[in-house]
Amino acid sequence: MGTEQPRVASRSAAEADDGDGKPDGRKRRWREHKIARREELVDGTLAAIRARGRSIGMDEIASEIGISKTVLYRYFTDKNDLTNATLERYVETTLAPRIYEAIAVDVDEYNLTRRVVTAYVETVADDPEVYLYAMSTSSGPNRDVVAESERMIAELLSTVLGERLRRMDMDSGGSLPWAYGIVGGVQLATHWWISNRSMSATDLIDYLTMMVWGGIHGVAAAGGSPARFNSVDHPLVDRAVDDSAGQPRS
């Protein structure tokens, strides 16, 4: 299939022989120790952010963990390296599992929509300082980690949308842009909310569920087809609604 070249001659220092034809066990053990120690320090950094807030600096992180800043720099090249590792850990251990759990349950489309929105909002609400730390450092070198988490969630959601639309013999071609639109809209609205808390989490979930479900319902009504959607009129409402009861007037 390709022209992959054989790997010859050159090997990394970690794979160098120790003189008897075997890999250098000391270097392997150091590499394993470094990986384990980095994970411990990342977990300590997450705990420090939760304790001292999103504006924490390297000195405060080291102090909270109970080590010197020199030790941090022994395992991380700079602050961006530590921040990237911390964001990855947060996504892998906190955000992604909550989203996977929400999507894994076999429920109808409306309840699936509400579960996903609820999972995202409640994860942020339960861990606001870590989330705000992630967002405040999500530019420059750290943007890739945040973008990767957005891509992962959007592609997962796209797979679910596509499967459900195809199950109903509908056009699933827009699954990916729809998924990115949902993820982007929910994320931005949640970021606004966690920064000011001007309504309850339940109210936010209700509003976001209404918005997302309204979009999904519109897609389903058109069979997922842009041509079919564009071919009909789009009045704001079909019938007047009684504001007090939420039921169509007779």
C-alpha cells in the first residue's frame, strides 16, 4: 500500500543496549517512572486548580502539591506542557466519560438530547474552576487540546445522529455539521452561564434542550433533506399558542 522504509540502525536512547544485547533497563524504568510521576503531578494540578481557582500560577500549583517549582520543570518543559497535560486529563477522566455515559443509554431521541445537554452542563457546574481554567488557557499552544475535545464530542454525536437518521430512512449527510453546531452552541451558552450564573442550571438545561431539540425536530420533519426543507414555507408558528397553558387555541 505504501513505501514505508524499514527501520534500521538508529534507535532511541531508551532502546539502547546495556552491553549484553538487552534494552537498557534503567532507562526504561526511568521513562516509566517519569510517565507515572507526570500523571501524579497532573492530578495534583487539578486539585490545586479546584482549591485555588482558575487564575492559579505555577508557584501556587507547586505550593499546593507540596513540591518546588523546580520539580515541576523536571517533568514538564514549561507551563504550556503542564497545562496541556492537565486539560487532556480533565477531558479523559471527567468530561468525556460523562458524555459517553449519556449517549450510551438506549432512549428515545428527545430524552437522548436532554441527557447529552444535561451531562455537559452538569459536568461544568460540578467543576467550574477547572472548566474556566481550561477555557482561559485555550488559546495559542493549548488550543489544540480544547479543539481535540470538541472534535471528539462532535464526531461521537455525529455518529449517533447519523445512525438514528438512517434508521428512519432519512438523509444523514448533514450529521457532522449539525453535531458541530450543537456542540458549539451548547458549549458557548454554558461558558456564558458559568461566568455569571444568571439562571439556574435547570433553567439553562431546559432552554438549551428546547433549542437543540427544535433543530433536530426540524431536521427530522424535512427528512434530513436541505432541498425538501428549502421547498416549503417557514412560518414562525403554525397555530396561535395559548401563552398561559402552552396549548393550541381551539
